[in-house]
Amino acid sequence: MTSDRVGACHAKGRYHLTGGDFLNEGADAILELGSRVIKFWLTQGADTPARMYPWNSEWPDARTMEQTAALPHFRTLFAKPFTSFVMNIASTGRQPWYWKDGISAEQENDETSQFYEFTKYLLHTFKGSGKTFVLQHHEGDWHVRGHTRKNEDPKAPALENMARWLNARQAGVNRARDEVKADGVRVYHAAEVNLVLESIGTGRPNMVNEVLPHTKLDLVSFSCWSATVGYPDDPGKLREALDFIAENVPDSPDFGAKNVYVGEYGLPENEFDEATVRKVVEHTTRTALDWGCPYVLYWQIYCNEPGKGSTAEPPISKNGDARGFWLIRPDGSRTWAWDYLSTLLRE
């Protein structure tokens, strides 16, 4: 069903519209949209739950991924009728990109151990629920560089370290799945790439061609801004990128050669005319679904970035104080993209 494939992200919105805890306010809005897929942050690293979901919420300290997932707001989220939870997650006790300048065997073993314990927790806790959990990181082409300057290539050692780090995370998930046979619940591990067209035909080093071939991942997420925003009239660019990712990542047992999903897409509504927004959203959604992506995740339910020139502190209430990465605006009104996706999800 489309509602089990097309979803939305919820992360660090600059406003809230109810008095309920912010994590679940956004989740309820995604359910109202008609989707059963949510992407969110679950981590105690740089982006803590208190930072990502601050409004009307209490976030006790948690020392492990399992303890974080067991916090009341997350327990409420996991009880909701979503079929898939895609979560950005980092092992505790270090920054998500700690490996860039070197990763020791001890750190690899600890990475594996933490993902083993968390996967085992999910397999036991949600046995028989029919739910799927995807554990990923965020926009790895920035992490492997240590910055967001895409014209500066990452260093070869950082690319090698990233492959070791990803394989260590995957090893933990694999070990838990081998030990605790899945019974009505699935847990997968994914990497997220965000620079792909930049390597096609040029050989420029990025995650897609220098890291993915050296891994055995369940899935790859494509944060696909670079293949969509600049090509509103050419959905073929996205298909080309998806093909290239699939060529570079080994097939996975459960997803075969279609183990690539769209982890982020959209446009900031306040910076583009509606005609362009419509083309990008429609082209991306349809192309990704037709290609066979298991998930297509819109960025996002509430906007997380300030509008150009805005100095308003969150929580904001004016639409002009955000860039417009949203399905619901600060004034509570729904966007064209909301109407489009809502109709699609009910087909």
C-alpha cells in the first residue's frame, strides 16, 4: 500500500500547534495525513530528543539506545499505528561522525555491541507487532567531509573509516537478527547518501562510489535534494541517481536490488513558486515509487529552518518566519503538498 511506503519526517520543528508533547504531535499529524511511515531522530548524541522535540515535553536522561526508546514519549510513539519507523540514530557516548579521523578496533566492537543490543531490544519488545524499524544516520556525505562544502572532496582515510563504521553497525544488527529470529517484527540498517550525481561520469569520490561498494547494508537512504531541486523539469535525474546507488551497493536479502529509498525530498515553499513546488514534489514522489523505492519520505511535517532575514525565536507563529519545509504551516493551514500526498495516500 502507498500509505506503507510514502511518509514524512518530523525533526526539530520551529513551532507547535497543540499542548501535547511535540514528538507525538508531529506523529499524529503524519497519521492524519494518511501515512503509516514516520522518520524521526532517536539519539542521545549531538541531537538529543530534548533538542529535537522540545515543546511540551520532558526528557529524562538515558544512557543507552534502549533506555532512550523506552522513554514515555517514545513508548507512546511506538504504540501508534505506524507500520514503519525510520530513525536517525547514533551510538551513545560519542559524536555521530567520530570515526572520520580514525576508528579503532575497540570502537568498532563497541559500535557493533550497541547496535546488537538495540536491535535485540526491538525484536523482543515489538514481537508480533507487524512493525518495521530502520536504523540510519543522517546525510553521510557531509559527515565524511566534516563540513557541507560539496566541491571539496573527502579524504580517502575518512571514506575507509566510514565503511568500517557502517559495517560495524550492520554487524550488530545482523548478529541480533541471527540470535533472535524475527517474529512479526523487522529491523534493518541503512546508510544515507546525499551527493550522488556529483560522482556519475566524473568518478569524484563520495559515499556512493567509495563507501557503499565496501559494505553489505540492508538499505541505503538517498537525501535527494541535489537530484531534484535543480531539475524540476527532469525527473530522469532522480532515476539516474537511484540506478547509480543501486549499482554501487550490494543487493540485500530482503530488498534485492531495490534496496534504495528516498530519505528526504521537498522544497522550501517560501522560496519557490507553487508551480515549481508541484513539479518537484510530483516528479520525485512518482519517480521514486515507480522505480521501486520501499520508502519515500517528505521533508517535513513542520519546518525546521528560519525564514530568510527572520530573527524570530521559536516557537514561531508567522509563516514568513520559516523557510517553508512543511506540510503544515505555523498558522495551522495545510499546504498544496499536504493535499497532494493526502490524496495519493488514499488511492
